[in-house]
Amino acid sequence: MLEILPCPPSAYTEVAEIYNSYILQNGYTMDCELKVADHIAVWVQQFNDREALYIARAEEKIVGWAIIKRYSDREGYRTTAETAVYLKEDATGKGYGTTIKKFLIEKCEALKYRHLVAKIWSANKASIEYNRKLGYEIVGTQKNIGFKNGEWIDVTIMQYLVY
């Protein structure tokens, strides 16, 4: 059974390690700098009251983490949030991502967000399809918006409208 909880400071190191695996394996993040617990602590310290970091546990072990963060600090975007889910490699394909993303959508609705955004590398077809199955729709592609490991990266923008 999967348990999703607010991320305690004691889990920041493991959150960083999961994220670092994506950075090191060119795993569809634009981040290039490896993280440590202090980086995660800064993220959380900078959150407003409608942003959150969660961990997902299965059999008492952390299998992933998820985030709800503001889309922009501009007041006009106050009803828009970005969501993201990161899983340990051995936790993929078990339905955890779907469960976590549904949890995020419910939390965002409770937090009075109306518009959710997912920014996904266009080459990451599996993530695009996963989000599509959860009700996100593609609204565009930003061509050559990122540059990582000597390559230009396109990013697909997806949205979910909460009613």
C-alpha cells in the first residue's frame, strides 16, 4: 500500500538522492546541480501556504516524492500551480506515479488552484502519456527552450483544469 505524507526534514536527503538520479541520468530535468538536504530545506522554506512537498512510502520505504509549487510569484497566477512527481527507478511501473498525481490533483483542488501545469521534455513520451491519461492536455511545445549536455531540449506544456 502506498502512503503519501508531507515531507519531514528527515527525508530531505532521500528526496535529494532521488532527484539527483534524474540529474545524473539526464532524466528529463533541466537541473544540472546535484542537490543535498540543505537545498531541499531551502525549497520548503521558500514555499507559501499553498505549496507543498510530499513523500510516497511503500512498505515503510520512500519510493518517490511529489511537489506542488506556484507557477509564478505574480498575483494574477495565484490560481495556477505546477505539479511534478519523481520516483525511484525500481518504483516505476507499479502505479505509484498515478496514485501520487491523483493525490496532487485533489490537494490542488483543496488549495483552490484552478489550473495545473506540467512541463515535460518532449522526448519523454511515457511521462506525456501518463499525464494525458490523468486528464492533462497538451497546450504547446517550447522549442529549444533548454540546453543540457550539449543538446537543445524541447519542452511540452500540459495543463489540467480543476473545476
